[in-house]
Amino acid sequence: MGNSNFVDYVKINCRSGNGGAGSAHLRREKYIPKGGPDGGDGGRGGHIILQGNAQLWTLLHLKFTKHIRAEHGMAGGRQTSTGASGKDAIIEVPLGTVARFPESEDMICEITEDGEQHVMMNGGRGGLGNDHFKSPTNQTPRYAQPGEPGNEEWITLELKLLADVGLVGFPNAGKSTLLSVVSAAKPEIADYPFTTLRPNLGIVSYRDHRSFVMADIPGIIEGAHEGKGLGLRFLRHIERNSLLLFMVPCDTNDIADEYKILLRELQQFNPELLDKERILAITKSDMIDEELKDEIKNELPDVPYVFISSVAQTGLAELKDLIWSKLNE
């Protein structure tokens, strides 16, 4: 997935269709010069509908579409014929998309299944024709209802990646390198912070033709929950992962302390994230010997851990086994 093509946030203006006007027609035929009212109802305006599409991975197709318009309903006709309803505007989005009102941040809906639909904005109702208003005292009403106007709102769409495993760590912890080694993904890799500016997804092959999805997400920093760095954009994607793989390099001054900082950022963003399964990977372990590994083990937090090296490709089979067992507990 190319970095330039990954879009996880768009703001669009949506307007549903107006309802069609009711008809005030009076029946006029060759031998019935003064017939009663036979005006039909107007058709409803088109809805704005959000629909899940499992084939989409990004909101790129909406990046340059700022205005979504549904069609207006048609007016009613003679012989009590109802006007046609306006065509709905269907917005296809990837699974894991959340729609919100930008001002209040209130959530409208979340799309998690393929084909799932949610009406974000109802079209206006069609007006009643004059046939509805006849009575013994008013047998030829010459009026009908106008259609209701549609609704118009600015809506934000946010994508939260649906992945089995989310990689959590400070910049340069080796997340992109791991993903490039265990999957066919080709994330940008370099020796400076924030090389990864957008999430990358990779499908990791496991034994007996099984697989799971891993997401390399932009590195976290202290204060990410306050929006520092790439903070909130990063943390949004973590919410949808089944398992969190914390990655801390072996040359870190205090591995346990760095793990606690990462954990604290997640907790302050959303306390429910602490309910997810967690694994700790000590990266770049090809730089240390067994004696140093034993020393590090005594200082590690109480969480399943594994020493890995993506470059030397050591510990990766053990890591996959641990991930698979946690995903299938």
C-alpha cells in the first residue's frame, strides 16, 4: 500500500434530496368536465447512505470529493400517481470507518461489516396531493403540500484499521522493518524518527496456509494522547486491533520504563485499550549476547515477551507462534 495513497480522514459536505411537491390536479376528462381532486403525492428525496465495502482499504476515493448530493423527489401527478423518489447517494467506505459531526465530535455510525448500510441523512418527505384534503365540505381543494427540504451537514469520516496485530512503539523501534520481513508489505524504512507517516498493512503467512493481518502504525511519543507528534491519528488505529505488539529496542536504557510510557499513552487516550492482549518484542537483539539477554529478562514487565531481530531474522518463528496462540485463545 503506497504511503501517498493512504487516506484515513476526510471531511465532506452531504446534502439529501428535497421531497417532491404534491399535485393539486383536478380530474378533467371528455365527459367529466368537473371531476374531483386526483393529485398524487410527491416522491421522497434521496437519502445519504454510508455502505461498507471490504474491497476498500483507504478513503482515497473521497479525498477530492467535497460535496455529496442525493437527487430530489419528483412531483406528484394526475390520477393520484406518486412522484418518483430521488436516487440515494451511497458512499462506499472501508470497514472500520467512523462518521462524526465535526463540530460536536458526536459519532453518527461505525461501519464494520461488508455491505452494512447506515442512513446518515434522510431525504425530505414528499408533499401530499390534493386528493388527501377533500372532504364533504371541501370537495375540490385546489392546494397540495410542498415537499420537505432535504438536510445538509458537514461530516467527517475517520478510518480505524481493522488488523489482527497492531505494532506499538516509539519511532525507530523497528516496526516497519519487522513488517517488511514477515510480510510482502514494503513500508518506507530509514534511520530517522517518523519515517512511517501513514499506517501500512501486511498479511503475515503462518503454518498450514493460515495468515493474520499486521499493521505498522506511526510511532508514538510521550504526549501522543494530547495530539503531539502524530498522536491522535496513530492512536485511532490502535483501537481496532485484536492484539497489541509492543516493540522496544534492546539498547533502550530502561525497557520496562519505556513499556510503561507506551502503556500510559494508550490508557490516557482510551482506557479500554488496556483490555487487549499484549506481547512485548525486544528488537535488534542480534546486537547482544545471551548473558546480556539474561540480565534484561530480570527487568522485564509481567507480559509475554520474545527477543527478535528482523535483520538477522531470529526469533521471528517464535514471535509468530506467540501471536497465533494469543489470537486464538
